[in-house]
Amino acid sequence: MATVLPSTQLDFEQVLSALRTQVDDRLSLWLPRCPPQDAIGTAMRDGTLAPGKRIRPLLLLLTLKDLQPERSTGPALDLACAIEIVHAASLFLDDMPCMDNAELRRGQPTIHLRFGEDVAVLGSVALLSHAFSIAASVEGFDHATRNQLVRLLAQSTGAQGLVRGQYHDLREGQRNRPMEAIAHTNRLKTCPLFTAAVEFAALVADASASRTHHLKGFATELGMAFQLLDDLADGLNPQQSGKDAGKDRGKSTVVALLGPEAARKHVEQHLAHAAQHLIEADVGDGHLAQLLGRFRAWPH
């Protein structure tokens, strides 16, 4: 028997579906259309447009909907694409043999297996450059705002963001670590692009410092929950998860340290803290709150 969704939940599913379609359509315009012999351009396009949750661009667009309901998607869609392109670039590198040595990503062979390690590295650099170009040239904002956007993207990507998180995961993940150290790695690995997404929206909407602070707190808690859910999904069949199973075997994760049940409780705690931040930001009953409901229903 088919599940019948409540009307409000169905409406939100339609909102998410429409936003994902807009993001994918816009990404398709931003990414190069290349003949098959152009391996770098083809890898950039195929790797970025592969089916994914699009959580990061959705965070930006849903935050903007909560802050300025009357505002059209407009230029924010380009910023959402820039964040998704950075995420795709990070996956190219994360999957490589010297990193996580993955074979499957989003239900497809990883980029280095399809195109070679050289193309994976160069394609990732090209994607990062492209994302910064988009953020620096997006229409509708003054130069100072564009500079801020580029700065936020750089901070989330660099040595205090994704790069540091991956380094910690590679160098410390095989050691026995206390909960605080694991959480620190998770925060660096996953949260920077989550917080950049909501900061982009807050900047575009000219949100107050207090509101921006709580939106960043929400994004951090959501990112931590997301990483734990990803760790819990490590044992799923690749057909379910779209990526290799068992890659966390032997790693010091929250699941390995505390067990699945305790990890699920930590997920709920992070989601509860995220919900409180939304209340403090005066958007406790908006689109982001509905997104939290989806995380609570996520199979884990």
C-alpha cells in the first residue's frame, strides 16, 4: 500500500523537488559541455551532475526562503551552484586512492576510476576555480558583498575547513580517539559547507548578527547529525547508499566508539539543538524546520 503524506509534508516535498530541479538545471548551464575526448570537462560535468541529495544548495535556498519569503531565487541560485560545485570537487579528492580509496560514489564509479587520478585532481582544481569565479561574479550584489561571499567560500574550503577535516580523518582516523577528537574531525569534515550555505543566505538577506549566529549554530548541529547518519549508513548495501560499504571499518568513529544506538541518540541531540537555534533565529516553524523533520525520518 502506498504511503499517503500529510498535505503540509507533501507541499514541502514539492518545494524540495522544485528547488533540486532548479539547482540541477542551473548547474547544467554553469558546467562545461564537452566532447567525450575532453576528459577534464566531462569529469567536471558528470561528477557534479550525478544524482545527489543537494543538501548544501538546499540549505542556502531554504534559509533565504525563511528570511525573505517574498524574494525570488534569482542570483542565490548561482551561489547555491557554487557551493555544490565545491562539494563535488571535494568528493573527487576524497575518493582517491591516497585518500579514502573509494570505488563508488552516488551510484557510479568514482571519478579517478573512470578518468584516471590525474583527471580527478585536475578536475577538482578546475571545479574549485569555477566555484570561486561564480561567487565573485554573481549578479545583483555590490563588490563588497561579492568579496564577502568569496571570503566565506575560501574559509570553508581551506586549511581551517574541508582540507583540515580530511587531513584529520586520514591521519587520526585509524587511531583510538576520545569522543571530543572524533567530533572535532566531524565538525571540520562536514560542517564548513553547511555553515557557508546559511551564511551566504544571511548575507544576501542582510540578517542581523544574532540571527546569523543562530543560523550558523543550526547548520553546525545539522552537519554533525548528517555526518553521524552517514557513519551509520556505512554498513548499508551500496545499492541503498550509492557508495562503498564498510569504508569505516577500523576507523575511530562515533559508531565504533559508542555503538549504533548511542550514535542515534547523538543524532537526536544534534537535531534538537539545531531546532532550538532555529527558534532563536525566529524561523522555528519555517522551511528549515521542515528539513529537520526529514532528517529525523532518515533511515538509520
